[in-house]
Amino acid sequence: MPGHDLLIINATLLADPGLGEMRPMSWLAAAGGVISGIGGMAEAPAQTASCRIIDAAGGLLMPGLVNGHCHGAMTLFRGLADDLPLMRWLTEYIFPAEARLVDPEMVYWCSRLAAAEMILSGTTTVADGYFHEDAAARAFCDCGLRAVAAQGIIDFPAPGVPDPGRNIAAAADFLAAWQGKNPLVTPAVFCHSPYTCSPDTLRRAKALARESGCLFFIHLAETKEEVAQIMAKHGQSPAGLLDSLGLLDESTVCVHGNWLDAEDIRLLAASGAGVVTCPESNMKLAAGTASLDDLLAAGVPVSLGTDGCASNNDLDLFQEMGACSRLHKVASHDPTVLPARTLLEMATGGGAKVLGLAGEIGCLAPGMRADCLIVNLRRPGLIPFHSPATLVYAGRGSDVSTVIIDGRVIMEERRIQAFDLDETLARVRHLASKLKQSASRAPRPV
Amino acid sequence: MPGHDLLIINATLLADPGLGEMRPMSWLAAAGGVISGIGGMAEAPAQTASCRIIDAAGGLLMPGLVNGHCHGAMTLFRGLADDLPLMRWLTEYIFPAEARLVDPEMVYWCSRLAAAEMILSGTTTVADGYFHEDAAARAFCDCGLRAVAAQGIIDFPAPGVPDPGRNIAAAADFLAAWQGKNPLVTPAVFCHSPYTCSPDTLRRAKALARESGCLFFIHLAETKEEVAQIMAKHGQSPAGLLDSLGLLDESTVCVHGNWLDAEDIRLLAASGAGVVTCPESNMKLAAGTASLDDLLAAGVPVSLGTDGCASNNDLDLFQEMGACSRLHKVASHDPTVLPARTLLEMATGGGAKVLGLAGEIGCLAPGMRADCLIVNLRRPGLIPFHSPATLVYAGRGSDVSTVIIDGRVIMEERRIQAFDLDETLARVRHLASKLKQSASRAPRPV
């Protein structure tokens, strides 16, 4: 294994979490950000002077987690308004706060906070969508986090795009600025929803995405009310509308999908479009529960996402795995649905597939990008560790001791190495105090 | 404030989580395990040489959490069998493993592991029920954890009580051994359920509890099947059966209660009996969802519990609060139900009330026992911290930096001070390897 620049030794290896097989006493080597070899310690490669060694004794080495849906900058709105009906929460708290505070500086620093929170809980790739996504993309690559960064498109005046007539052009500018520029950042477009974007906007956004060879994201069938609204306006379901507009294909990612019926699932499966489920956000806003078992049975690629901190209110995918499995078990009165391996697959390889990165991330094998994490199995709450299912039902982000992205050690022994965390925290605290002041000056919502 | 032996300074104080008011820059003093004073830093008491000082700057000081239901020793069975139907899980995996492995040594060490996990996640009082509960009670007080320890009663041969005809006598021995012996341990009895204990056993157990002035616990209405079974056998619901046997009063604690109907809730409310809900366990086993909103509206005292690690699979009450609120929001299609304050109350003062300890623990005030914790508000996932709701929706056990029980510093800066954690982990790992060996030798479940 000549030329490797990173060598992890003495690990219990979970190379492909969807398969569940653990191999004790293993090593993994990387060179130039790519996994160059994996094996048992009996045949460990040389520890050269130029090679960084990480001793993972007592730890489980596994692929980094893939967060299929996030609005990173919304960390600022964590806990701003909880326990409210969805429309009141959105129109009286979130939209006004966004109108007052969202600018490139806010998006940059609050996306950095999100990056820190995700790295500290084992996420190595995030699919993010927000306004001023250029600032978010800068934040993620400055933090060393892999990102699919999608510029938001909506038919209303939005931060950075006061004239909705320019929303497609702004997205095109964003794609041009980021395509092929940074190995960590894959740009994309994010149409907010079929109820905030006209059919014409949706079609033009998808055409732009097709031209650029990039992903097209959309919030879809999140609430029952949305389905009723689209039905009343267009005479078909949200998924049916996308299908009739020719928008469903392997590069389309539908976020939420809580109210997809059997015909919608058939359309998605036939098209190759993916779904991202965000159970904690959907539970907290009482938006609904996706038919994940049916989606998976139909062969729809399914990924797991946290959503933003305004509705979740955290970005911990370990906790999201447990919540997702438990929710679907109790909702279907069947403790056998969504077993632990399915969740581990959704949070790793499944996420990679939905994001079009299946050849690069999602499992640990030679030739894949070196995106991985080490879970500390010495924490009392993970003892005994009979199987990887314990990651799903008892693991949490804080069990992650070390995170490596693209071969670079981003966090080690729970300390972020790649950037100055304190500066980020100070900046966000300052923005939070501005938010509080402006909220107290704003007219009270009626 | 002369004579205090512990002084916590510079804290943001959340004295009564159910009220939600936070007071910045506060101090709390304790003497002999009792809170002797609370105030603002402008009038902080003297820091004497004999007084231990804890600087809580950047931290939130709040009452310790109360875990209303646990089988601590079942940490050994964490992840032994997941994703299975309840009856297969119980009869093919848990009961056989218990028959092979449960003895006083196992209960002692595995209860210590549970104590460590609970202390590390902010629990300061646990209501535990298991076989060989004498060993569990020793474990909890050796670890400095406050416990209501309840000896299990079941009409089958059980670990430590091979002759079920002696189950009440064994419980009486346990009560006699522990009543008034240790300020941290309150003994009680735990009848397994109305389907594993005869009416006669239930009546005799309750009579013993009444004589001894102690709590009577019972698993009640956990599954739909249990309700059907009791209905078929006794012509009434499980709660109705308890009522007709004269077992419901303020010292009866019903665990789970997922299938209580309106009449059951009326019976409980009229009697003063309490309910402990264990949402993560109930979700994972698909057992059902309690009507918590109705129970609370009827005035039934409700506490939050983790259940044991075989079904949860962790003992983190912070995570349990978030899961409970989110589950009930999505199940009722209403994001306003079970707001954060209700959960905080259930996990502190509500738990104290159900356990008959309302005058001693559950909030921070002069005269109460000094059971408290400090949450590290500097963790990125808790920033910004607009309100205590963030504890429920983004907090987790690992955010707890310091735990004080009965005025004694049990954990500081996430290091357990009160006992040797490594010895406990080594003992449980040894037992886990015995479990694995015996499982591989055991005949395969059919």
C-alpha cells in the first residue's frame, strides 16, 4: 500500500452498513482523499513517516452519514417557535424572521454552525437547500464538509432574489459559479414546492437542471393540505403534477413525501426519482408519516434527512435513524418494519444513491472517497454491542469520536480540527441576539 | 448562608422546568444534601474553605431527571434481539436469556451499568423493577443514584423466587431489608402485570404495599392483546380489573397505559393513581401510544420512563422527552399537543409526584434534596438557546456535564466521580460474552 497518507488501524470495520457484517481488527488506508486499501491487522501496511496514523482501538469504523435534506442556515431559528400549527409557525415566525435576517453573512455563519453540528454527529455529506446558497456552499467547503448545495427557487420575493422573475437566472448563476470548482461541492437547484412555484417555474428549473446535469430537489406531498390544494388547482396529486410536467427522473429528489398514494409511488418508482424522509421534522410539525415500507418495496431510492433546525430541531442523523424506525413500527403496529439495517443503509448507501454519489460515497471500499467516522464503543450506553442495530436504537451523534472527509481528518477525539469553532459560535450568538431584538421590535403576530 | 458544603455559581437557573422561567447568573447552595439557598450572583454567599465550588458558567442548572420506569439490569440484553414481534422477542429471546443468566451478580453489575448510563444522561432518580431487586438497590446506592427499587412479583418461577408461592414473601423480605435503611433507596413492589399475576396475587401484593406504606407498580394496558385477554378472562379492562380488586389509589403506579379508554382514565383520575409512559419502548415494540393528552387533562399524574434496554434500547430521558412530544404530535395530527414544558414537567416534577417524592425532588428550592444537573449550553447543537424547549427538541443526555445527587457530586465535566466505571464495564462485557456463548449453545428458537 505505498503512498498512502492516512492509515486507520485496530478498527472494528462496518464497511457496508446495509449488509451489517462487522470485521474486528481491521485497517483502512487512504491516499489523496481516496480509499486505497482495507484489510485485517495481520497484514497491515507500513506506518511511514509521512502517513497520519489513527488508532481506532475500541471504535467502530463506518462510512460517514449522508444527510439527504437540510436547510443549514436555519440553525439560527432553532427553538425560535415550537409547538405551533405549521402555517402559523411558518407565516408568523419563520417567514418574518427570514425576511428580516437572511443575508449572505447570516447564511455563511449559520451554515458553518450547521456544518459543525453535523460533523460532530458523524455527517460527512449534506444535501442543503436555501437562499444565498452561494454563501452556504462556501461555508460547507470552508468547514471541510461534502455538500450537494441547491439554490432555492420560489415564486415570491426571496432573500437575494427580490424579483421572482429572476429566480431561474439566479439559480443558473449559482450553478455556473460552482460546477466543477470544488471537489466537495456539487451544485443543484431546489424548487420550494408545487404550491409556491408555478408549473412554468418548475419546468424551467428542471430544464436548467437537465442542461447542467445536476439534481432537481422539491418539497413534495409534505402535508395533507398541500395535496388537497394541488388537487383543487391542478386536478392531480403533487407527484402526478410533476409527472405530467415531465419532471420526474433519476435526477429528481422529492423531499418528505408523507402523503404519496399507491399511484404516486408507482410514478416515482417508474421514473427513478428518489425520496428523502425527514421523520423528526414531520413528527414535530405533525405533517404526516411517509409510506416508507411501500416506497422501499417499490424500489424507490430512499434517503434520510434532518430538515432544518427550525422544525427538527437538531441535525443528528443517529437520532434520526432511531426515530424513523420507531415511528414506522408504532404507526404500522408492526415491530418488524424498517429494521436497523434498512435505516443504516438509508443513512449511508441509500443517501449516496439518491444524491447521485453512489460510486463515490456511502460504503468503505478501495476506490471510494475516504469519508468515514469512528464510533466510540466504550460509552456505557453502547455496551454490550451485540450488533450494528445498537447504532440505530442506542447510538447518538455524540458517540462519534473521529470524522474524516475526503481523506482529511475534520474531527478527532470530538475536537474539530478543520476550522475555528469558537469564531462560528460567537458569530451565530451575535446574530441570535439581533434576532431576539428584532423580534421584540416587530409587530406581534395576530 | 453559613454551613453550606456545596456552592454552584454563575449558572443560568431553570428551577422549575414545568414553569419554564430561566434566571441568568444564579447560585445554589446545599448543606447535608439539602438545598439551603438559591439567589442571584449579586448576593452570592461566601466561598468558604470547606465548601466545594462548582462554576456553572455557560451552563444551565436544573433539577435532575426522574426516570419513572426502568429494568436496569436489562442493559445486558441491549441489542440482543431487535425488530421482532413482541411475543417472539419475549418468549424466544428475553425469557430464555433471563432464565440462563439472571442472578444477583448479574443484576448488581448490569444495574451499575444502567446507573452509569443514567447518571451520564442526567437522571438522578430511577424507579426500577426487576428480579433480585436487592442487588439492584445495592448497585444504585453504591453508584450514588436515588432509586425507588421495586421487587418483581410474578406467578411463574422467577430468578431468585423459583417457587411462585413465595413471591409475596420474597417481596416482604425485600421491603423489610430496605425500608428506612438508606436515604437514597425507597423500596416498593412491582406486580408484573394482570396477565401474569392472579387477582389473588395482585390483592396480596397491594395489601403488603399498603401495610408497608410503599408504592405498588404494575405494567398495565401495554398492548391491545393484553386488553383483549383480560377482557375475555375477567369481563373488564385491565384498569377496571384493578379497580374492582380495590388496587387503585395514590400509591399505585400504572406503567405504559397505551390502551386506556375514557372510562379507564376516569377510574385512574378518581383514584389518584399515576401513569408512567415509555414512548421509545412502546414505539420500538409497536405496543401502542398512550392518550397522554387525555390523561393530563383528567388530572392523572404522568411520569416519563425509559423502560429497560431490551426494548428501548437506551436510558436517555432527554431523548425520551423529544420522542414523546414528537410521537404525540404526529399521532394526533396536532403540533400543539404535549408542548416542551409539559415534557420537562413530566421528566422532573411530574415524575417526583408519581413516585410520591414531590416534597423532596423535582424542582430546585430551599428545603428540597440537592438533586440537580448542569447542561452545557456551549455545544453547537444547543446554539442558539432561545428557550428551555431546546432541551426537549435538541438536547440529549450527553449535553449534561455535571450531576449532583443528594448534595454529592456524582459526575463532573462528564467524568463519573462516585465510582469506578471501568470495573463495571469490564464486568458487563464479561457477562455479555457469557450471554453470547450460552445463546450459541442454546437450542435455536423455532
